Amino acid sequence: MESNIPMTKGTSHPLLSHLAMSLAPGGSSTIHYESQMKVLLWNCCGCNSLDFQRNFRAIVAWNNPTIICLTETKMANHYPLMHAVGFTDMFDIAAEGYSDGVVFMWKSDELSMDPVAVTDQEIHVNVQVSPKSDAAGTS
């Protein structure tokens, strides 16, 4: 199959630089705007294993999300996960036995979330982005 992207010898296509940026830790293939927000949504099918926790910390460090939502956590207590990745606040629904479990996590200095509705299967929230402090360091 022939590529539609024109390539000339000795030059690099702009998409390749975006790919390189996305592969760098904390990188992204998108153009960055000051108001950019990243959301990590993961149907993780269980958060208790050491493999999951190691991979979770790595993915969060790599992508630097603003909001994390994990579903099917199979956990009753989500605080250790929140603290492991440096997030400050959360809404959660504890798992019942070995099923369910949902958690929203965020950093309170970046945004706030207000619950609209929470049931045993879902969380609805309003998100308010916190104003950034100016370059002089005042809030």
C-alpha cells in the first residue's frame, strides 16, 4: 500500500516530530495550549495487583493527566491509588466484593469537581478549571 504522505530524501515529515513528542515521557502529539486538559479513562478490571499499580504509576507519569477515571477497580478503598500518583481529591464508588468500583481523581490546584449525581454504577460531575497564577507568582 502506498502512503499518501509525501517524503523526500533527507527530510522529516512533521507527523514524525509529533510522534517523537508523543513517545517522550510526559509528551503529547498534540499542540499544547495553556488551557489543555487530559483525561485518562481506564476500564482496568482490577487495581489490586502489583503489575497494575506499577503500570498505572508509569502511565500517569508518562501522560500527566488532569483527570483520572478508573472503572471496574474491584477495590473498596481508592485512597492508596490516589496518593500513589500525587492526586489530591477523588469521588469514588467502592466495589462490592470483587465487582464494580469507580473512581474519579484530580489535583485540587488544577480544577475542582462538584458531584451532580452519584449512584452505585455512575458518577456525574461538573468540572471547574482553576485559574492559573500569573508569571509574577501571585494567585
